[in-house]
Amino acid sequence: MTKKYLSLFIIILLFGNPVSSQPMEYDPDLWLPDTVFVALGNTIELYNNNVAFIRLNDGSLSFTWTHEKGYSDSEKFYWTANQPGNVKLKITCFHLGERVDSASTILKVVNKTDIVSKNLLSLGNSLTAGGYQYQIPQILTDLNFVVNAIGTQGTTYKHEGYPGWFFQTFLGTSSPFYILNTINFKEYIENNNLQNPDIIRISLGINDCFGTTPIDNITENATKLIDTISRDYPNSLIIIALPTLCESTGSGWIASYGDLSNFEPYILRVRELWKRLYNKYSFGKYKTNIQVSCDGLAIDRENGYPSDNGIHPNATGHSQLIRGFSNTLNYYANKFFTDINDTVFNDNPFKIFPNPLSDNFEISFTNAYPEKINIFNGSGQLVLTQEVTDDRVIINTNNLAPGFYICNMKIGNRYYSQKILKLR
């Protein structure tokens, strides 16, 4: 060995590898939903600093996206979807070059749904009250059907958004739903001569997470609000929008709040709320008419905010965050509002036939099959349960009245729902 290489060898022995000698001081906690929905022709952007928790000014982390379609750079994955199907996505986090965490999801690209116009009621906070002028035009661009915004607030686009509001505020005496000493959502709709809401968007949680209210209490208040609305309008599609984080530079936060003492705690609380809401409500786990959209993952936290505001996005940011909702709405609008067999559209691991049906119908499974199948009526009531012991099951519906029903089942770790129509 020459003196040159011997000296290098001695240096390595003495000092070791500088990458591995500096352990990660916190958990970047990568998180992605099981599935991210995109309508054909729409753009999807997933930013690293939404997927991961990154401490302010931490330059030790880097990220790599692995994907079959689309593009990625040092900040994000992005793609304007040009073909339907499922795309596997994976993001890997490195600390000073060493792998420390990863997360995966399925990007589900589906055709845009063609249906008649639907009434949309949005409940929210200042992001709804101040950002709807940017959000609704983006929704209309992303969809092939018209949404008619309803509510008692706003001018050009109606909504039910109030600056500073919590989940709990909509359940209190100042709520527009507080009528004759009780919360009555149906009475609110009727008293204000509003059209029945086909779609209800609940976009709250930002103000809840700003303080010290326990996350358990926040999710409990969310459930109370969701239950109140779902009870009065069980045939409405309810989509819970996961809230945004905040701008990522810290300068906007300081301009708004004076210091950074609550900056990282707020981010961590929002991320925990994401997981709680998603785990409870996504894929119809809670009720078949309730779903989740991952709005907070899709916003550029540097360029999507003004330099002097820590929480409220600019026009670009509002357009970005609402894509999570519009793409999710496109997917579930087909499942919820159309009467056709949508197994091909949804790429479900089963087939239902015939649909529409008169008496019995059959479900055949591609690979694994569920332990049981639950059938709910249009009011969300469980009307029939069928155990499954094979990859083919016949279900007798002679005791069911004509009308629409929802088949609900769990295969592996995923929940699936499909609408069926009984003719007689």
C-alpha cells in the first residue's frame, strides 16, 4: 500500500465515516394516504415537506421519489395524468445520505365523471371564507360536472365559512345550525331556503390545532359534527378535507405571530390530526357516505403563501390545496351518484352481477375475499349481512325493497363500497 492510500486508510480508521457518525435527531415521520385520486387530465403535486416533518432550516434531509409515471425533483412529485390506471409511488428520506424512512401510496387515475350538476355546501374557517374565490374556479376546471355552491356566506360563491372557527364552533350557540336551543342541520337548510346539499365539504382543524386542545377532543368534536350532518342528510356525500400545514420558511409565521414558539408544535399537531381523521373516515370505514380528501399534501408551502402570512395561502396556494378535494370528489362522485356497475372504474378486486338486479346477485372475487358483506340502505342503515366462505357468493335480496343499496366489505386492509340498484 502506498503512503498516500495508507494515510487515507488511517484517517478513515481514526475518524470513521462522517455520514454515519451524525445520527438523526428527530423522526421525519413520512406519511402518505393509501390512495391518492387524480382525474384524467388533472395535475397532481405531492411536496416532500408535506409528506415528511422537516424541522425549520434542516438541510440534512434529502428525498427521492420512485415512480412509474410522472416526474420528480428535489422538492416534489408532479404529473399531469395522461392515462388512467394505478401508479405506484414511493418516497424515501435520507439523512446525510443514509436512508432513514420511506412511505408509499397508489396514485389512482380515473376518467372524469359526467353527471348533472350537484349542490356543494362547504363548512370551514378563514381558508373557506377568504379563499373560495380561488377554490371554486379550480374545482370547476378539474371536474366535468358543475358544482353549485350554496350557503349563507359569501357573494359570488356561497359557503358556510367563518374566520377562526373550530369543529366545536359549528356545534355551539353561534353556529348557523343552532336553532331553537339545539343543533339542527336540516332546519338550517330549510330555514335559509337552500337546495338540498348533494356534497358537503368539511374543511376545519387549522384553528383546533393552533392551541393546546387535546387531539382526542378535536377528533371527538369532528365526529359530533359529522354525525349531526350525516344523520340529517344520509344521502349526501360528505368529504372531510385534511387541513393544510403552514408556510415552511418561518418568516410568514413570525410576521403573523411574532415568534416561532408554536411553529413546529402546530405542524406536528396537524399531522397527527391528519392520521386520526384519515384512519377513521377514509374509504367509507365509518359510514358509506363519508370520505376524506388529502388537501394539505398538495400545497407548495414556500411559494403558495404570501411572505407575511403563516397560515393563509395566496391565490396559487388555494388553487393547489383544493385539487386534493376536486380529484377526490371526481372519484367518489362516480361511486356515489351514478347507477352503473363501476367495478372497472374503481379497479375493485371483485365483480357484482347483475346490477341492476331483481332478486339475487352474485359477487366473485379475483384473489382474496372478505369475511362478510354488509349491505346498507340509502339512509345508511345496515339491512343485510352475508358471510363469505369462498371466492364466489350469491346474495338473496327478496326481503329488500326496490331502491339503491351500498355493498360494503373489507378485503385485506382496504375497505370497498359499491352501489347496487334493486328494480323490484
